[in-house]
Amino acid sequence: MAKADTTLKLSQLRSLMKERGVQVYVIPSEDSHSSEYIAACDARREFISGFTGSAGCAVVTLDTAALATDGRYFTQAASQLDENWTLLKQGLPDVPTWQEWCAEQSSGRKTVGVDPSLLPGSAAKKLADKIRKAGGSELLPLEENLIDLIWGDDRPPRPLRPVALLPEHVAGKSAKVKLAELRQELDKKHSPGFLVSMLDEIAWLFNLRGSDIPYNPVFFSYAIVTPTSAQLYVDDSKLDEAVSSYLAANDVQIRPYKAILGAARQLYSQVNANRNQASAPQGSFLISNRGSWALKRALGGDDMVEEVRSPISDAKAIKNDTEMAGMRACHVRDGAAQIEYFAWLENELAVKGTTLDEVQAADKLEELRSKQDKFVGLSFPTISSTGANAAIIHYGPQRGSCSVIDPAAIYLCDSGAQYQDGTTDTTRTLHFGQPSDAEREAFTLVLKGHIALELAVFPKGTTGFALDCLARQHLWKMGLDYRHSTGHGVGSFLNVHEGPIGIGTRIQHAEVALAPGNVVSNEPGYYEDGEFGIRIENMVMVREVPTKHVFGDKPFLGFEHVTMVPYCRKLTDTSLLTKTEKDWLNSYHAEVLEKTKGYFEGDALTLEWLKRETQPIE
């Protein structure tokens, strides 16, 4: 990965900082909707630093600069940042968080500046406290984004792509019903309204989908829902007659996208003026705890706003019966595409001796997926990685400069797609030659943890934090581990990473219990820097399971897998597997064969590969 020369950009930024009396400037990765994946016009942190990973924060002072990111991106960031930057490896001992580093730099009454639309209100408050305690001056909200000023005319335009209606027979519930359920939550808190800023929450609430952000079927918008009204703030040029009619039928008013801050200020004024009326809601405005500082300020600040885990996020994470049926169906089609791909790839590399690089292979996988029914696009950039590249957890092969796939090395493919009836995300690690004993052992330890989580049975109220150790236990016994979460929530034809649930060691995974209807990934791994990487990932759905006893009258839960792709036989050391693990593996492979073989009539190559990879083991 090439290093970008950031000297000139940093010089220009520092000149603007001096003009505005700012000595420290914060550049988050997210857009004004706290999106993980962003449109090109919002890639400010990438523009200033050269680091292309999806997570991290840049902090620039008048004489130094730092980029903070997590363990998924340590190797990538080190290879992309030039000498102007210090890499803060978040989560390692004695390494400050970006907030701590920022506060340290503010010591001596220095002012820290930030675009308030890019920082959640709760995060801004915590950062301001750290700055004051470190002897800094203040956290200053700047209306102008300094990176945008440097970017100038070269900055890509904001997308204005069409918005489409998701039919209710696919969504499983009307927008009117969803709005009614949201208003019940407002009533519980006696709230005068909820300002919705997360794009996937808006898409889900109104049964709409878009394509403004790559890989995510969302569109730029805000919404304000009160006990008596619903307003969608969106560029109306995106809406066709069908969408406009549906919104009108569900009592949703359309307002301009850029009018949101003015509307928030007006709503604050109206509610504040009516506070003395007995019939008026006496609670606070609600915004997501990921809602921006700018929105919080417009609604009146701390005295008028309560930042909460979004009730829409909670509702969206529990899939209804229609959404779960869609998940099952799309994963069979998606599995068939991956099976065809892996059979093709092995034949090209190991039989024909074809030279293929990582991007060429990924292109073939996308081509095969695109032939499946209801395909819309990919759900994230395909991680197609050979050998040492597989040890880079979120490796992104670059067209024209990536590695040629080595059939004598491990190949890791983490990929997914958006279908009209669901979202997929699957990782398989393969070997097309003769793997080493170390590779087979590591793969099998990861597989054992993967199976342990698949087989877990746990009482209602259990969090992903509590379950995480099941996936790591076999690695831990050997003194091994991995630096990423074990599982993330997945949307229904929405974002591939979806809160609030997940499985991992971060404290956020202890906040919300898993519940029937949740869809989450199961993806333990192991990474040997400079050598190889292993990850195995299935999508699973949480469901109630029958048990002999029911302790405390609590229902017990377990997982239903929906991913339908075989595990690599060459990398599996069956001598390390228990009878229970072998039985599970044989049952899973029989299910994969039964559900996907019908896709390969007349395709002898793929069918032969599928039958070989799903043969029972003893």
C-alpha cells in the first residue's frame, strides 16, 4: 500500500487553524449521520491522512498529527501513513485514546476545534471535559469544515440518487405501524419528539431504500417524529410518484434535507413556549446517542435533549417473520454463488495454472453473485487476500497493485451482498495446495470456537459479551487470540454492520441482551502477521430453543445458521475435533449440499467440488 504525501494538505490545514484561533483540530471518520461507511464527499479523514480504513480519527495540531485506529487496521495504517503522522494503536497498553491524546495536546489553554455535525453530542461533552481537565481552553464548534475548505472544487459532490420503495410484503410491516410503535416509545418518556439522524434507521422506519453510500442501501435524510406528525427531510428530486404517494398515505410530510437544523431550532422554540401547558409533553427531545452535537445544540442542548439508544435501532434489530424468511432464502442463493466461485477459483489456480490477482478473483465472485435472483449489489468491498495479506484483518486489495493469488498459500475471502430480501456476510479461508501443520492447527482451533458458538444455548438476558469467550476458548488454551469482535449485528437489506447487539469483549457488547429475531455474525479468527490469516464467518439468527428444564421460568435461546458454504477440508485437522464437533460439521455440510446442489444442474465442475467438500468426516 502506497503512502500518501500529506505535507501540503497539513500545511494548508494549519494555516486555516491559525486564522480561526484553533490549535488542535479533530477530523472524525464518520459523516453527519455517524455512518460507518461513507460517501466519497465525506471521506475527510482519508483525504487529510491517506489512511483508507473505515474506522479511526485524525487529530492535527500546529506541529504534529496523530491517527487513531483499532486492531483491525494496525498493519494497514502503518503502511499508509507518511512520516507526518503518529499511529495510535487503540486498545494496546499505554497507548492513549485519541480523546486523551487530543486533551494532552490542548494543555496550556489551547483551543480544540471540530465540525459539530461530525461528532456525537455525548462524545463532544466527554471530550470537552477531558480538555478542561488537561488544562485546555475549550472544544469549539466550527460551522465551516476546514477539510472541505482545503478540498475545494476537487471534493466529490453529494450523491442525489433515486429512493425506492421497499414493498410491505418484503418489509413485513408498514411505515404507519412502525411510526405508531415509535410513538408508543415517545409516550413512555413523555417526549415531544425524536429527531432521527441514522440513515439505516430512516430507511427502515419508512420502508425506503437508496444508494447514496456505497454498499449500504440508504439515502441522505433526517426525520422528526412527534406524537402527531412525521417529517422526512430529503431532497425531493430523489422521490418518484410511488414513493411520494406511499409517504403521503402513511401521513409523512416531505421537507428539504438542508432545512433540518432550522427545523430543529423551530421545534425547540415551539416546545419551549408551550412548556406551561398541561397537555404538552414535559419530557426531553430524544436523539440517538450517535446523533450529532450540531443537532443537540439546535434542539436546545443538555437542558432539552436526552441522548438515548435509539428505539428504532432496537426495533430494527429484531427481525420479523418476513425478514427472517428473506434472510434464509437470500443466504442459500448467496451460498450457491460462493460455492461456484470457490470451485472455479480452485480449478483456475490448481488445475489450469491461471494467474489471477486478488481483485480479478473478487470481480468473478461479484459477477456470479449478480446472476442470483434479487441481487442489488455488494454489502461491503470484498476482502480477497492471499498469504500474508490475509493477516491484515480488513485488507482491501487495490486494482492494478494487489497481489497475485498464490495457490500454495492460504486464501481468505470475506464478502457479502445486498439482496432485496436480505443482507449477507460470509468468510471462508481456503488452501489450494498443501497447508502447513501450523496453518491446519490454527484453522481447526478457529473452527472449534466457531462451532462452540453455533452450539451455544443460553438463557434470555444473555449478552454477546458473555458469549464471546466460547469462540476464543480453544485459541486461548494455546496462547492465541484475535483483535476483533466475534460478531456484529446485520441488517435486513440494510447495513451489514448493525447495532445495538454484537458479540465481543468491548463494553458495548454487554449493554444489550441477544433476543429472538437478532441476526448476528459468528466470525472468530487468527492472524499471524506477515504469514497468513484465518477467519470463519457464518450469519446466525437468535431463536428460542427447547430445553429439558426451564430454570427461573426464563426461555432459553440458541442460534440458527443461515450461511450455506462448506468449510475447507484441507485445512481441517479432524484429529483435533470431538465427536460432537464432527457430528455438527457433518450435519451442516449435509444441509449445505441439500439446499444448494439444485443450482448446479449441468455444472459438473461445481457439483463435484461441492460434493467433495461436504463429504462426511469420521
